[in-house]
Amino acid sequence: MPYRVNEPVDGSRPVIGDEQLKRMLNESTPGFFERNRFRIVTLVLIVVNVAVFAAEVLLSGMRFDVPTRTLVDMGAMYAPYVQAGELWRLVTPMFLHMDLMHLGFNMVALYSVGEVLERVLGRGSFLLLYFVAGITGNAVSYAADVVLAGAPSVSAGASTSVFGLFVAVALLGLLHKGNRRMFAEYSKGMLGVIGVNVAYTLLVPSVSVSGHLGGALGGLLAMLMVPAKSLRVPNAARVVVAVLWVAALGWTLASHGTLGL
């Protein structure tokens, strides 16, 4: 009777012990960084946002609905302070949140779109997209508060960046070099998500309309300036858009006395 090649000649079968089985399973299971290699920046941004919120809670006496005073002290958007020269408030608000639900909604949204953008654009371009969208949203929010000349509001949240990410995903169907049909379908679905979020922004009084719409504008501009090889954007166009974005940001600040001009 012939033997199969994986069976010993003496008829005995090899026995795999529990420890050996565990080692075999561990060797065949990809590690954390391998499983998440296309969302490293996304996870880092989420960790930073969560850590900052934990600091907010501690500084507000373990309150999960963070007081406005704490938000302002930690760098929330507040037009009079930006006019006084605190330009970091164009960046810090995108890492601050008003309560646990606010944080949770934005982090779920960031996680849901972060992987596809990080995979398509690359880590550096994705991070640049996040910051350009957030800074643009905060700059538009600042300008709206100054121009309307009403009681200045306090705003914070990663939603300025998240709106930019939504728009970036919607643009993949137009700008991605390869597999445009697949990304076109993906983009159509994202248009529905954007529509729902715009409606929510317009209907809920406490939401910063200017911040969200400014973040969406920032996402559009960022997709035309990030140095991602996967996008059909000429390098000359990237340079022009980047220069215009910086110029518009500088004009927005200078025209309201922020830069002392």
C-alpha cells in the first residue's frame, strides 16, 4: 500500500501541540502595523484627537461637556484672539471637541474615509490634505465672524478637516489616474453623504456653517495642490493653486488687521 508523502513510513502521524499551533497562527496572522499600513496617519490623527479631548476633560474638572472657557484657553477659534495675533488658532481648533458625541462623530467619519485617501494619495499628501482643509475652514470661520461683526462665536472640531476629506473622496472619480469607473461609483455615494452633512450643518443652529463649508472648499483646493502621483493634476496647476491659497490666507488675515497691516 503506497504512503502519502506527508505521512511517515511507520504509520505514525505528527502531533501538533497547543503551543506550536499558537505559534503557527501568530506567524500567519499579520501584525497591527501590517493590517493598518494604509491608515497609519489616520490612526495617529485619531489618537491625537482623543488625547487632546482627554486633556480637555481633565482641565474642565472631569466634565465631558467641555466648557467654552476651557476650549478658548486650549486654542479654539475665537476671532478677537486671532486678530490679536494668535494665528495658531487656525490649526488648534481641528483637534478640539466640545463633548464626547462631537468627538465620536468626527472620529468615525475620519476613520471611514481616511484609509482610501491615505492609500490613494500617500501618507504625506493625506496629512497635507487634512491640514489644508482644516486651516481653510477655520480661516473662513474667522473671516465670517469678523465680517458679520456680531457677537464672536467659539468654534472647534475636526469637522473642518472631515468635510474636506469628504470632498476629496468625491473628487477621486474625476482626478484619479486609474480605475476611474470604480472611483466614480465611490464618489457618487460620497455625494449623498456630503448632502446629508450639509443639510445637518444648515439645520442645526450650534454648527459652524462657515467652518464646514470652508473645510469643503479647503478639500477641493488641497486636491488640486497635493503632490500625489495618483492624481491627474499638472505640477504647474499645483504650484499655482498653492500660491493662490497662501495668498488668499494672507489677505484674509491682513485685511482684518491680524498681521498688523
